[in-house]
Amino acid sequence: MSSLLEIVELDSGEIVLRRADGVGSPLVEIKFSDEVRVLLSEYSLDIGKAMVSAGVQAVGEVYGHVLEAHEEHTDSSSAADEFEDVSGVLH
């Protein structure tokens, strides 16, 4: 499985984030309405890339906070509590 990702516009007009090797389904899909596609014209891919990029950045920030909370939790708890769920973990 490839760890490289790509953002592409499919023939259907959807903007997707997918593995570069094409294995599996897209990780993120953005579908603009016909009205918005007309408004954006040739910039729909650029806008879609910006949206995906912002989402990836937000996930990174949330995940960073979750890791910090988990580290604080495990530092202050016993080894038996180590695998207790941390609030806000993305599954």
C-alpha cells in the first residue's frame, strides 16, 4: 500500500484525495453542485485542493492535541490504565 497521496479531479468532476497507487477507495471526496462548478469554472480543482489541504491540516492539529492528552493521561496513570480510551480520538 502506498503512503503517497494525490489530489485529483475525476471525470465526474469530483475532487478526491486518494492513494497514489490507486489502491482502495478515495480517502476524501468533494463534489461541487453544478451551480458552484459554473461559478468556480476552471478553478474548481484549486479550490478543492485548498479544501482538502485545510482538512488535512485540521486533522493534524486535532490528532496532535489527542496525542498530547493521551501522553498526559498515560504519564499520570498506571500501566493498567494505558489503553483506556482518550476522549476525542478519531477512528
